[in-house]
Amino acid sequence: MNGKRPLISLAAGVMVEFSPAQTVAAAAAAGWPAAGIWVDLETWTPAVAREVKTRLDDAGLKALDAEVIWIRPGPPDDDGLRVIDAAVAVGAPNVLVVSVAPDPRDTADKLGRLSDYARTVGVRVSLEFGAFTTVKSLADALEVLELCGRPEPGLLVDPLHFARTYGKPADLARVAPSRFAYAQFCDAAASGPKPEDVQAIIAEALDGRLMPGEGALPLTELVGLLPAGLPLSVELRSKALRDGYPDPAERARALLASTNAWLDRAFKTPS
């Protein structure tokens, strides 16, 4: 593969049982250049934000993204704006958004409100699609982005969700490169649950992902069709990874080694 080797980030979901500060500490101990930040509004405080930012700064790490904003049916609420504020506090330039609002126009309107606010504070929101949400496919996501009528909202592709909704790498060719702020990255088996089996889809997404190169997803093609050097959030939720590496730093090291080994092969650089 030609092009610029991407920045890789330890996704927050890899460390689901640990705090944001512990996730950053594990990423730093393992040698990751960036980390994702999970924002739980029930426990997120200015003190938490300061601790996370201090750990990032002390380790020289970037915060790639903060997650997650849920767009829900009903009147707009300010929870999403608070997640964006949390991203600003830790220096994360991206915020992940998913929707469970059934009306695409409603999702688009609320995404626009989030994006307008994010733009004022130097953050970009990106919409993730998947069979577990109401924006189930690439086509659904592109429809919402068109309805939103703004250039700023990004499209977030997770290779697992893309594959499980029958997406093909070539489908990305119809997406404007400017729509991508970053992408997720993981591997998985060639086939999985049917898209209509939402509970099985969720179970695979939370517990069944595989290390890069251990599965059969067309990762080389996918990365090759994304803008050169686009940052990758390594979103590897896996029961096997959690059970095999209960220590957060050791888990982060194992995932970094696997990810770098895949990148070395893909970009033909020395290991």
C-alpha cells in the first residue's frame, strides 16, 4: 500500500471497564501516540477532565476523539453539547455520534445542531452507522448527511459494521474525501450475524472483534480507499482480549503490537 502511514489511537471501548484516565495511562505505558476518551455524563466532572488532560499532556499523547453522543427521538437535549464540551476540555478534535431516532430528517436536524455548536469550539462530529442504530448503512448515513445540509459533519466507518451491512470497499469511492475526519479499525470473521439480528450484532461488536490480520475483513482495501493518512481509532472490543489481558497496559501493548504488525505488512515497512 502506498501513502502515508496513519496515526493510530487506542479506542476508549478497548478499555471499557477502566476510567478515561486509566485508559490514557495504559495507552501511554504501551506507546500509543493517541487515545480515545469515553465521556460518561453521569461521572464526568471538571476534575475528571483536568486529570485526563494532564495525563495526555504529560505523556505527549493526542486525544483523537471523545464518545459517544446518542441522538434520540423527542425534543433536542443538551447532553450532546456537554460531550462536545468534554472533548474541548481534553483537546479531542472529534466526537462520535450515533442515532436511535427513527426519522432521518430528525436525525439530520439534530446532527446539524450538534455540528453548528461543535464548529464554534473547534470540534468536528462524525456520524457512525451500523445495524444496531437507526442509521443502519452507508446509504442511510449519506442520506442523513445530505439532509443535514452542512459540510462539517463527518462520516465514521467501522469496518465491522460496514461489513455486516453488506458494504463493499468500492462503495467508499462515492463518498467525498472531505467527509472523513477519522475512521475506526478492527478485524472480524468473514461472516457474522444477519443485520436484522440486532442482539447478535451488538454481541459481536462488544465481544467478538479480532486483532488486525486475524480475521477476514478487507482492511487493506478499506484503508486504501480512505484519504491517505486518515487517523484510525483501533476499536477492538473483544472478550478474548479482555480475558487474556486484564491488566490495561498489557492489553494496550498487545493490541498495539498487533496493529503495528498489520500496518508494517500493509505499508511494507520494516517491522
